[in-house]
Amino acid sequence: MTPRERVLNSLARKPVVRVPFAWGFGPTPEASAELRAAFAQERVDWDLLRRNTDDVVGVEPDYIGPFRSTEIPAYLSQWGIRTRRVSYGAGAYDEIEYSPLAGLENPSDLARHPWPVLEDFDYSSLNRTLANEDPEAKKALRLTAGNPFEIYSWMTGLEEAMANMLVAPDVVVAALDRIVTVLEQRAARCVMALNRPVDLMFCADDVGGQHGLLMSRSTYRDLLQPFHRRLFRSLKQLSPQSRILFHTDGAVYDILPDLIDAGIDVLEAVQTEAAGMDPSRLKAAYGEKIGFHGAISVQQLLPHGSEEQVRRECRSLLSILGAGGGYIAAPSHAIQAGTPARNVRAMLETIVGPGCFEAAKFDAPPGHSHSS
């Protein structure tokens, strides 16, 4: 069974030898450097290990537009956003310091912003990524399709975006319309350019915090759900076999009926520490309607748990979320610096199997990979 077959069979509730695994957001660069050094002491090639164990390969087109910058991440710079690097000791993150739509009060003023156009992206980069990351075309293909409200909140600042949902909903609607139009057009070009079918359309918008929703269900239904429904429907029209893989952090149990109604197929993140996000509860209530991707905690379990706790929790997730299919095991978000390599090993050995480490040894035969 190829990794792609494993992913598609699991999501279709068909038999698999083991539950598929994906890295999702993956470790941060700082965490990857630590893991690379730690596993090198065991003669394990971290980069090969990571590539071999991921059943999914993700792509999005390179940004080549006028706001391209070596200092600002492309996913922000393409919207006219500027950032600054902020150190947290072990590494650094990008903090937004300029939001181009901040203070905008009239929907007509949106026309003055230089919105991305199709020519701002290099669609040939999609197949170059696949040639490098999955040359044998064995993995499930995930295309990043966009995050409408999150983009809007970057362009205004989160506080203003949330306030505008109540005091200036016409501005929010007009901005979301422009953002979704860009995302729809870009996705269409991507599907045309790719030489392989897209299995997962990755969309995102955080609608939950640690203890509850970031917005009321009525606000979601009135303002954001119509744009989610529109985007998901467009993506399905472009690529009917694709599933909508939707990322949201936080406590989103109460809004899942609305997300399902909007068209999600797989819930990504599954932040189990958040209120109401118990895996058994999620599976019992919604396991027949959607799949799940994630749930391996990067908040507590991986950075602070013992090896045995990691193994025990991973076994539990496989038995609960993986029962009858519909689960892609993955870290809930990006693995952070300071996460012990022994816990990453425990996660992979429990889900993928100990053979993945032997297959990634520096002295492994050329081309040998763990794909059973």
C-alpha cells in the first residue's frame, strides 16, 4: 500500500495496514535543527526520516509578485503586510508591524489596495516541489488553498477584524469577497498546472480559542460561513475528488455542525487540550461525517510528557480516532524548539513503526525508504 492509498483508504473508511501519518505544519526550523543534531548521534538522517514518514506532500505556488521580500514570509508579504523578527531565545518569529487595511472604514476604499493577481505566482514551482519531495508520486497531495478570515485579520490586525464583525460587517464582507476571489482564481491555476490530482485542499481559519469560540455561531453563520461555503464549493468544482482539509485551532466542538454544513471533510489540528475537544466525544458525535487530522499535542504531550505517556496517548488516539478509519495521525500544530527527540521517536515508533528509523540510517541502502 502506498502512502497515498493509505491516506485515501483511511478517509474512505476502507482497511489500512496502519493509520496514515503526516507532519502537518512540521517542526519549526529551530526544532528541526535540534532534532537533526539529536538523531545524527544515532546515525539517523532527520531529513530522510521526516520525508519517509510523511504520507502527505504539500504544495503551494511560489510568490513572485511586487511585495516579494527576503525579510517577510511570502504568505504575508503577498497581501502587502510587513513584519519584524522577534527573538524568543531559542529562535525567532515574525510579528506583523504593518497591516495595510487597518483603519479602513468604507468598503469602497478596498479598491485602493494592490490585491494579488494571478501573475504574482509561479505555478511551475508546484511540480518542482513534487519532483523534489515526492519524485515517485506515492504520497497524497495537499494543495494550500487559503484562509480567508485569517488573511483579513492579518491585513487589519486581529482586534480590529473582530470588532469589525460587529460594527462594520459591510467592510468585512467586502474584504472577504476580494480575498476569496483571489484564492479561487489561484487555486484554479494551480489545479491546471499540477500534473497530479489533488487529494486534499487545505483551508484554514481559526474560529476557536483555548476555552471557547472566538465568535458566536450566529456571527460565523452571518459573515464567515458564506465565504467558507463558497470557497469549498469552488474547490470541489475544480477538483471533485478532493477533500476539504480544514484547520482551526481551539475549542470548536460547538461550531462543528456549521463547519460541516459549510463543506469541510476533515478537521485539522484537533487540539485536545482545548475545552470540549475530547477525542472520544469528537469521534462519537462526528466520526461518521468527517475525518480527523492531528490530535498529538504539541502543547503538553510532546514537549513535556514522558516517552511512555507519548506512546500511551498515541495508542489511545489510534484506537479512538482511528477506529473504523477516518484518521490521519499528526502533531496538532508545529513542534516547537525544546521538544525532546525521544518523544518524537516514541511518536513515530508507535504510529509508523520502529523500522522507519532503520530505513533512515546514514548507512541505509540508497533509495531505501519505509513505505509499507
